[in-house]
Amino acid sequence: MTWRFAASTGCCVHVPVLDMLEGLQQAGVTAVELGTPPHHFDPWDHDHVVSLGARLHQLGIDPIAIHAPFGGQLDLSSPDRHHRHAAIGATLDAASALREIGGSRVVVHVTDVVRNGANVDERLALCAGSLRVLARACAHMDVTLLVETPLPHLIGGRPDEFASVIRRLDRRVGVCFDTSHTTLGHDWDGFVAVAGDRLMHVHANDHRGQFDDHLPPGDGVIDWRHIRATLEHLGFSGWIVLELSCPTAPLREYMGGALTRARHLFGHVEESAEVG
């Protein structure tokens, strides 16, 4: 089994992405998923996109994926069609920026709306409609759309709710598992049953049992032997992306240690050169 490891740049939301790339490279990171917080990376700024692409190439880091902007009025499930359209547009802008610098995977959220007090069925149906639009557009752009498993208290954060979205989508749409989101709800196996061979991408991070702590794998309570066994059973061959909180220690030390630990936990063998 070959595991391919990457790191999310979005861990440091207030640090410009260009300022952290050298530290990631020194830590041994060879591939990244780009975050899109407002003060981190702006996919709407073409000059920023070009500069980022050049710097990544210079450092030998592959931009494998991008996490689409989300939150606030950017909600694929919003009853307000203007908000849905804004979220769709932001996702496509992120996809376009990624393609320009050589990546091909776009991760999106179902919604960030809390389940309690919401019309869950309506929200799930509206999200599925938005994702169908995105799936068609991404197919034309030669980009793979990946739907991330939500936190358990959010709409879509239960396996049956997630299934109601995924089953309405073209088979080309993949799933991104977040290890913290799925295990906080004790639903890892339930989401595995829903995703099946759609699972293409993993956000790997740990927690202490209550909150989405974004700890390095092995620093919390997740049973990583079970995670590894499940992925092996599925024949998973996508990317394992370390999506961690911003460190107080130097990035080189923090991310280097996290990569070493993750490779050990996943029984790492020689990484494939394949990207995308």
C-alpha cells in the first residue's frame, strides 16, 4: 500500500501562504492543499495566483488541491439563491486558480449551518443542487470535486444526511474524509459505508474527544490503527493531507514531526510520484 502525504496551508489562517511555504518545504512537505482564508490566499487575485505558482515550482511543492472558500454568505445550502450562487462562484474561482498552477482537486463543505432549528431536508436538497452545478462545471475544467464530511453537529454531519447529498451526485464527484469530523460523531464506519469507492482524499488530524482540535495524528484519542485498516480495506490511494492547527513552534519542526508521526501511524512506504 502506498500512502501519499500532503499538508494544508490553511492551518495558519492569518499568515500569508507565501510566507509559510519555505517552512513547509524545510519540513519535508512536497505537496499542499491550499487554504483560502481571506488573509491567507486570495484566489481572486491573479497576481497572487501567479506568484504562488512560481514560488511552489521553485520550492518543488505540488499544489494538489484547494479548499474552496466557505462560511458566512458562502453557503451551498442557503435558501437565499444569491448566497448559493456566491458560494458556487467562489468555488469555481478557487478551481480556476488551482488549475492555473497545476492542481486538480477542489474540496467543498456541504454547509456550516448547525442542525438544530434548521430545515435539514431543505438544506440538504439545496446543497445537492449546488453540487450538481459545480460537478458539471468542474468536469469541463478537468477538476475533481470532493465533498468533505461535516462535523457531527452540522447539517450533513450524520451518515444518512451525507448519503442524501452524495447519492444525488454524478459518480465523478468524490468524498473527502475528515478524520476528526467523522470520529467526533463516532461515525467513521458509517461514513465509510456511505462513501465506498468515492473516497479520494483524507484530511488527517486528531482531537481530544470533544472539539475539532486539529492536532497532529497521534496526539489525541483517535484509533489510527482502525483508520489505517479501513483505508487499506478500501484500497485507498488518494492523498492524506495533514490539516493541523497553526503551531507556536517553528513550522519546520512542527510539521516535520507531524509528517514523521503520520507516516509511522499509516505504515508509510515509498511515496508515489503521481499527483493530481
